[in-house]
Amino acid sequence: MSITVPIILVELLYPERKTESWLRGIWRKIVPALFILDVVGGYYLFALVSGFWSPVPQYIFFILVTCLLTLAAYRLPPDWARQGQKAMARPRRVLLIAFAAAFSCGIVFWILPNNLTGALSAMLVIFLGLAVILLTIRQLTGYNWHNANPVHRLALASGSLSPLMLSAIFQEIDGNRPDDTTGMATVGILFIVAHVLLWRNLRKTDRAI
């Protein structure tokens, strides 16, 4: 969600530039360096503020998984996830699948860890999380995305972000939160309005073509 969804939205907003490289020359080195600095600095800042230092084994495992995913990205064909045999679903169905996946991940990775304790609960979260992710991948890659249009891609992005948009509204009206959530409802509503307007614009453009 943090990487793919912004790319999808930017390409939908600027379709004429989606095949261009936005980084040239020295910026190809500066931006990755800033990204690494942000990750490392964010890790230490979070630890200093919260007092929680993540265990080293988990970070080693995370780095290993990242390397494996990077290797897979190089080895897999560019369109490996678009070669499904099923006819492309309607955009609303894609949105529903993405929403269900994001909502389930919120329950598994956010609510359960804050309400369960013990090693068994940790294993439950891991296996449930893997199940949600693998089922979502299987469902989405089953469609022939070669026949998809921009509205399908927006549905994928909007469905993934919908739980966050809705939760932003509820964050502000939750009087039990210790932090200041003033303005979060406005943020959530504006994001919803922006996605609805983009959805309508893409549908009009698709019909015109």
C-alpha cells in the first residue's frame, strides 16, 4: 500500500508521463540515499520516542524477506500477475476484494496483537496474516489484467485505502484516544471525495474512448 498505491494514483493522474523516468542524473543517487536515511532515522526516532526497540532477529528476517522479494521482482516476468484465466471482474468487485483484504489485515495485524498475548497468539497472527495475503494474491492474479482499464486500477487503490479513510473519521470522534486527532475526519472525507471525483472522471474518459 505504501509503494504500489501511490504509484497507481500518480499514473492515473498523469497518464501521459507514466512511462517516463522521473529521476535523472544525480537524483538517481540522492533519492535512494534519502530513502535509506529516512528508514534508518525513522527507526531510531521511533525507538527513542516510544522506548520500544524492535528485536534484532525480526529485523534480520525482515531484511532477508526484502532481499528475496527483490530477487523475485527481477526473476518473475513483468506481467506475471496479469496472466489470469478468468475474465476481468467489474471495478466494484475489485474494490470490494481490495477493501476486504485491507480490512482483514487491519484486524489481523492491528487489533489482534493488541488484544492477545503469548507466543501462540503471535503464531496465530503470522499464519492468519499470511493466509489473508496469499488468498488476496490468488484472487486478484486469477483475473486477466491485460483487459483491465484505469478504473480497475483505481478500484484496487481505493479499496486498499478505504479502511484508512473511514478510520480517519472515527479517530476524531473517539474521545478515548490519548492523542490529538483534530482534523482527521476532514482528511478522511477529503480523500473519499477525491477518489470519487477521480473515479467519475476516469469512467467518463473510458466511455469517451
